[in-house]
Amino acid sequence: MEYRKLGNSELEVSAITFGAWAAGGWMWGSTDRKEAIEAIQASYDVGVTSIDTAPIYGQGTSEEIVGEAIRGISRDKVQLLTKFGMRWDLDSAKGDFAMHTKDNNGKALDVYRYAGKESVIYECEQSLKRLGTDYIDLYQIHWPDSTTPISETFEAVSRLIEQGKVRYAGVCNYSSTQMAEAQQIVDLVSNQVPFSMVNLGIEVETVPYCIENNKSILAYSPLQRGLLTGKIHPGYSFQEGDHRASLPYFQPDFIEKTNVLLDKIKPIADSKNASLGQLVLRWTIERTGITIALAGARNAQQAIQNAKSIDIQLTAEEIETINRLVDSF
């Protein structure tokens, strides 16, 4: 495994980080707790020391699973990355309405993007309990909350850092303008944003800002939620409750167009005895400005496959070939 420091911090994370959204089951059509725990432990055994989760993933389920999976591992050997600011458990509506959804038991939920000071402090305490730890390595706002001043939100995070409950602050889905504003309150080390071969939007503004200001980019959905594994074809049948079925990326025309791209890069994967998914992950962390790639897994086999993408060695010429195909997608 390769390890990379976030921003100008002392926090070193694995270049392939375990993404624990699917482990929580929510929006992925269910979870198998035992398999999710085994997936995290298997990835740790092959060098993936960093795990990214969030309270909203299964409404606490993902964090609990992560906590259970790392029990017995020396705490300083793993890096826990979690988030705040997506509330499903408020007594009354606060913040920006995010979505109507259902929990893992089919119960209707309304989710709000809310990052008021008292909420940030409360969420941190709940996450610490679920994770079974007394500190979080990287604490990230999950989505912007337009109803709360950024200064208020990050004053709360700054207090948590002073108390030793959080080591470093990060953001997710923030624009460069929002990052600059938050930076005035606390030193940010990273921005977690969507990035993949078929979703290069962050390269316009976010990547240049982060490079210039020494902030790391944590790429989420680098496999475009499974689309870039080459296993999705037009007419693919999703489990009930799987959010992907309604996304533009998973409509027949887009799947077909994506698979044409994958067919073009497959010879490179074949020459490395690697799967398409492994090649995509390796390319992602070679792309300018990208520090780490978050990769989810439903079982130990998938987790190990993701981790082994680090073993692929790409020549400058191969990277250039893939870049050319991706840029013209």
C-alpha cells in the first residue's frame, strides 16, 4: 500500500481508503453486517488503514460496523474519517432540507443538512460512541448548510480539535469559495468530492484551488458507484432500495457509452493481469491533484481486490493514453 499525507498535516492515510457507505446498507438495498466487518478487516490486512464513514450511512449503522471491525486493532494503526451535518433525527426541521428517504427498515425519514454549533458538538459525541473511540482523525462537514454561517460551524470543529476529540478538519462537497471561508476559522486539510473517469467536474475549479493551497482531494465514487467495473450493462437489475437505478449514470445510453470507454482501456488492464476496477482506481490516484481514492466493498473479496489496485504500475505513456480517452469521453 502507498500512504499519503493530507494537506500540510501529520495525518497519513492509505492511498486506497475503505469507503463505508454501502456497509451501512442505506440506499444500497441492505447490508450484511458480518460481511461488512470482514471486508473492513480484510482490507486492513492488506494495508488499507483508513476508513471513511458517516452517521447518515444507515443512520449510525456504518459507524457501528466500523467500530466493531477495528476493535482489537491498535487505535494508532487506523485512521477514522467521518462526517457531520446530515441530520435525520431532529425534533423539528432545521437547516436545508436534503431528501425524503427510508431507513434500513423501510421507515420514512426526512434528512436535513444542518451544521449549527450545538449540532456539530452533539454529532461528534454520538460518532465517538458508535466508533468506540475517543478521537476522530478527520472530521468533515458532509454537505454545505446555507442556513448556518460557515464561521459558526468551524468554530465548533475548532473547539473539538482543542478538546482532542478531533485531530484534523476537512470538508466534503465544498466549493473553493466555501473552503476559503472555512479556512479563516480552522486549517482545513482536505475536500472530499465526487470524481471519476466519467465525472471530471472538480477539475475546473476545485483541483486548481486545492493544489495551490496544499489541500488534499479525497475522491469519492471513483468507480462511479460500480459503473466503471465493467460489470454493469444496459438492462442491469438493481436490488430494491438501490439508489443507483434512478441515476443518470445508470441509464442505458450512458452505460453503453461508458462501456465503449472501458473496452478501450481494457487491454491495459489485461496486460497488468488486473480488473477494470483495479485499473480505474490506480489511474484515479495518479490523476493530478487527487490524493486518495475511496473504494467501497460489500465483502472481503471485493475489499482485497480494491486494495490490490495499488500493485499496478502504469507507465507515463499508459497514463497519457488513458487520460486522452477520458478527456475526450
